[in-house]
Amino acid sequence: MSTPHRVLIIGGGFAGLSCAKELANDERFAVTLLDRQNHHLFQPLLYQVATASLSAPDIARSLRAILTRAENVSVILDEVTRIDPKGKTVYSAEKSYSYDSLVLAAGARTSYFGNDEWAKHTIGLKSLDDAAEIRSRVLSALEQAERSQDPEEQKKLMTVAIIGGGPTGVELAGAFSDLVRRALKTDFRKIDPAELRVVIIQSGDRLLKPFTEEHSAYTEERLKKLGVKVILGPRVDQVEEGRLHLNDGRWIEAHTLIWAAGVGASPLTKDFACPQDRGGRIQVYPDLSLPDYPEVFAAGDLVCLENIPGVAPAATQMGKHIGQSLLKGKRKPFKYRDKGMMAIIGKNAAIAEANGIDLKGFPAWLAWLFIHLAFLVGFRNKLSVLLSWAFNYLFDKPGARVFTTEPKEEKARTSARGSG
Amino acid sequence: MSTPHRVLIIGGGFAGLSCAKELANDERFAVTLLDRQNHHLFQPLLYQVATASLSAPDIARSLRAILTRAENVSVILDEVTRIDPKGKTVYSAEKSYSYDSLVLAAGARTSYFGNDEWAKHTIGLKSLDDAAEIRSRVLSALEQAERSQDPEEQKKLMTVAIIGGGPTGVELAGAFSDLVRRALKTDFRKIDPAELRVVIIQSGDRLLKPFTEEHSAYTEERLKKLGVKVILGPRVDQVEEGRLHLNDGRWIEAHTLIWAAGVGASPLTKDFACPQDRGGRIQVYPDLSLPDYPEVFAAGDLVCLENIPGVAPAATQMGKHIGQSLLKGKRKPFKYRDKGMMAIIGKNAAIAEANGIDLKGFPAWLAWLFIHLAFLVGFRNKLSVLLSWAFNYLFDKPGARVFTTEPKEEKARTSARGSG
């Protein structure tokens, strides 16, 4: 038997994991999957952990558990610090890993587009830690408001400002409104949680820009019905602790500032002399290999390819495509099979666009639930999420209202929050 | 209507919560329940969160959610810093709370009996944060061992030393052995998780001292079968980072050091000039009121009463007794109805002693499961725990193998970890 071909995959998200699964138990390959977390995260449901509908283990699964039967795949918990493409070696703080083929699947992280100092006043939403921090900050602000005697302070504590009107922003806004209007309704004695003010700020002229104008209008109307204040047009140009400034001159005071305005590629892409977009995403060849580095592939959110959105199905398909290329020893251009787009706005309301079919309202909401349940990894997680949703829907009782630590207000947050 | 009698309860554990429930919706009382966490914690199952069998939300429930219909009860998230018994006022960092009657139910915390500097090298088990830290430390040590090339380092990483052979120590030792021998069996490629060495150290001559000698012997034998090293006799006299010294001259090297050797009362008891034992527990009158302070009661783990163990049923009964005394305006001596004691040793093995009945092995294990499920607060938590146990038992798949942060090795741990 010849020496197996060493494939190194950086990142255990949708792209990296699907590539590893494709190569599983083929003895010609010795696969190493590096991730700095021990779990695969089902990002599409992360906003529900932030808004106390689901708990962290519902949407995360140990990478080792997923790949336990893939005997030629080693999972290593380690954080890549540098890549040397010429020496075909990847470095972490303590170790180095050589490869014959490299798959870059380290994903995206919260990006502030040059305003990195805003990171310490806002919370992004890329990891379980981020989700826990958002939940903890909003719930403990309600606790502070219940203790407070000062109406001005209470008002500020009870304001959540979400910067960014894409799917993440819309989903968070809808879910927070649901939480305070239904689940927490009778829980407080001095404040009325339904008075929590959720503000969503989008610099363009409509929410959910990738969707049709009709769906954007529907989303705006639904959010307004839920009590969300939608601000379209102005751009955020200044962020301080507990407040932000819009370029139309307004200040918005809010104890919780959530940054859902943008992501950029993992900084590992900088180690390659390849054309990149302003978010650091690599412009790959059609076969997903890197210009000048035929043994290096990239997949998922750190890839910039025309007409391919940064969504889970695209990442999964790319990872699988790379796995197939390695298995067959032949390269073909990647073709994205577009499964459509969806976004959820709150209880009983969502929008979906796929293959010419437009859905909104309850049917779209139902479709959203089933599709997300179907793609969640692991039977046990599916069951647990289904139960949580059923309880939440039938009894207005989200099960994850627990937080353990005071939010780290003092601790400067870094923007280094990618999942890869 | 006259002004309601103001009852202030410090601590939302078993004692405080049962007292609040007793007074619920009686308009003669205005009850305030103070806790520094937003949740009630089912402590008897905490070791299962530490050993990755259950996830945190399974055993914790928002205090507000539990008391949402008790309209005369306000839950306030705040940390008490000082009590002025003469002024009948309780202080936190920012606020003060006056009372007519005070119920001290702040519970116990990890105590090092004068060796407070050991706190920063060991992890106690009193809160969800403690449990997350233990899990994270053990699981990430396995990850480090998988990365390591140095057999000496691997051996140290794969050693867990538990100081204390009471129920918590025994339960942790059994559960860790189960975890590595069953659940993680095929998950690693370079190390064999079953080689994780669990050491349990007890200074007396047997484990589980409150139980019969026969049960202690059975426990020791079962743990040894699970591969646990049981050290009886010597006392720990020195603790450093990653190792501890026994007074028979031995050093034990272990990456993870768990302190399960003792608890002491919340330091709030110091504000009362009452007789206390060496753990700071208050020697109360038979009616659970404090000598010289008839309007102050104490319940649960910070109480020192002869023949009453520091277990959940005792705390619950005391809280209820105080509630009854307040409701009736009459004081009677507290009588403890002993429901017996149990401890679990691992899959299919436990011991139970109640009313002259002795159980061990599988029947005791089954009884343990049912009783703990029955007393867990909330139908939803019961269902979730039942599902987790079923999966774990049938498929050897504990669901909570996820950890999110590297353990805080550098961060000095304080001993201030009570739940009240």
C-alpha cells in the first residue's frame, strides 16, 4: 500500500465537514480536520440561542462524535496562526501540520469594515459564545431595569439596537419581540418586558436586500406589527458604549448593540497572494482551487464566487465538490444548485423564494421549520429542537432563559470571532 | 387592607424557593426573593453537567418562570454584600432592601478550610459555571493529549484527581469513567480515552462515610472495576498547579484537580452574632429562627442542626416550615422527615438507604433515576433529562460533549462560588 495522500482541512463548518465526510473511509487519504472549537455549529439556528429559544447543545455537535466512524479522519482541536503555501505547512501556536492538499474552510467572522474599535461596544453573532453573550446581556438588562428606579435608565436598558437588516438582523429582531411579548409577559413585577424596544438599522432603502421588494415590504410590515422600530436609510458612523450615531445626526441610546451588518473572511486568506474582495474572500478558480496553488482549495464563506450566496447549502456543496475532485483525481467547475432562500420574521411569519415559488406568512414559516429541522445534524439534536419549538409554540415557554454570567462589559471584545 | 408583611428571602435554591412558594399569592405578605443568579439549580444533577451527560438548561430553570404566577413574589437578581440585622436592612452594591422578616437561604459554597490559595488550582462544583469549567478542562485535556507527542505530558493531561470521597466525589469519578469508556471510545485516533486515570482521594478510612460500611465497600469495589484509583487514608496537605501532595509523602500529578472535599456556609452568616460551626453554619433555634433575632430565619445548607444532612429534601422541608410559621404566625420546632440517602456510582450501580431498606446495584440505580426525575422542577426539564438519559443508556451517546471556551487556566479562581 502506498503512503496515503494527506488532506488537511481547516474548519469544521458546513464546508469542511462535508469535505471530510466525502473522503471518509477511503484509505488512499489521510485526512486531518483542524478546528479551534470542538464542535460543528448549525449557524442558521444560532439566533435562537441568542434569543433564549434554544440552548447551545441543541445546535452544536462534537466534531469527533460526527466523524467517529471515519477512521481515516483525525479531528484536531487547534487554532491555525499561519499558513506557508510554499512549504505546504500549516502552523498553530505549538505545532505544524504538513499537507499534500489543503482545504481552506475557516469561514467568516464578524467584520467592522475598518472600524475595528466598534467591536468592543457591540456583539456580533458567529459563535456560541457570542450567542450566550447576547442572551446574557439582554436578559440581565431586564433584570437591571426591574431593580432600577430611574425611568431614563430603564428606557436605555430596555433598548436593543440591531445594526444590519439582513437575515440575521431580521431574525433577531423578530425573535426578541416574540420573547418579550409572549414568554416573559408575566415574569416581572415592576417593568413590562413588552416595552423592550427593538430598533433595526439598515443603511439601504429596504430590509433583506437579496429578496424581492414585495418580501422586503412584508418583512418591514411584520416587524412593525411586532413593535420593532425599523430605520431605513441612514448609516451608522459612530459607535460608543451604549449608544450609536447615525449620519442623519441622530444618536440612538441602547444598552445592547448587536452588530449584524457584515462578515469578512477568516484572516488566514491573507497568507495567499490571490485576488480577494474587500471582505478578504478569495477569488477562486471555477474548480474551487486557488490561482497559483493547485493543491489548495477553498470552500464556504471565505470564497468569493459570482452569484453564490454565503449560505449553508452553498458551503456544503462546495465542500462536497472538493472531496469529489480529490477522490476522482479530476477537476470540474463547481455548479451551485440553488435551493432558494428563506428568512423567518417571528411566530407564524417567514418568507421563502425558491425556483420561482414565492411563499410568505404561515406556509413559509412551516417550510422554514421543516427544512431547518431536516438539515440539523444528528437525530438527537433534531428531537431536542423539535421539542423546544413545540413547547415554545404551544405554551409560549422557551426553555433557555438561563444565563450564568454577567455580560463581560469591561472585557474588550476582539473581532476575532470566526468559527474556523 | 393593611400593609403587607415584607418577607425577604436571600437565595433561590431548594430552601428559598420552597419558602417563597409557601407564601405565594397570600396578600398578607409581600415577598422579595433575591438571588445572584437568574435560575434555580437542581444541584443533585450538577455532576452530570460537569461530566457531559446533561446540558446546563436541563437542570436549571429561570426563577421568574417558576414564580411567574406568584403575584406577591418579586424576584430580584442582585448580590447581597452585607446585612444589618439591627436596621433590618440588606445591602447590595447598589441597593438596599428593608424587611420585616428575613429568610437566610444563601446556601453553601466550596470551602478550603483555611487553605484558600488552593482555590486557584482546583475546581469546585457548586454552580453551572463550575460544571462548565470542569467539563471544559477535562475534554480539552483529552484534545491536548491527542495533539501531544510526549507520553509523560499525555499521562498528566489524562489524569483527573478528585479530592473528597463523599457523594459528589464518587458521582464524578463514576461518571467520568463511564464517559471515557463508553461514549468517547472510538472518538480519538492517537490516544485511548479509556486510559483516562481518575484518582479519588479520601482522608478517612472509607468512601461515603454517612452510609453503612457495607455500602462503602461496595462503592469502592465498583469504582475500582470502573478503573478508578481509590486512595484512602492520607490527607492532601499541598496543592499546586497540576499536582497535589499527600501527607504520606506522595505527589500526584494531574492536569485536572477537582475539590469535592468540603463546603461552608455563605459568608453572609458572619453578619449575625450567633453561634456557628467551623464551616460558618448557623446554630439556629429548633423553630429555625436565629438566637437574638426572632424575625430572622435560616434554612438549607447554611444551617447547622443535629442529625440533619445537607441535602435537598432537608432544605426544601426547612423552607416550607418557615413559610408555614409565617403564614400561621405560630412557631413550632422543625421536624425532619428523613427520606433516606442515595448515591450513584456509574451505569447500573448505586446505593440507597431509607427507613431500614438497603438497596444496591441495579435496583438502587433505577430508584435513583426515578427519584431524581420526580424532583426535578418543571415538566419540560424532566422530559429533556429523560431523553438525555435514554440516549446515553441505549446508545452510549451523552449529548453534551460541547465546550465553548478554553478553560481559564490563567485566571485565578476565587472561592466565592456559592449559589445564593
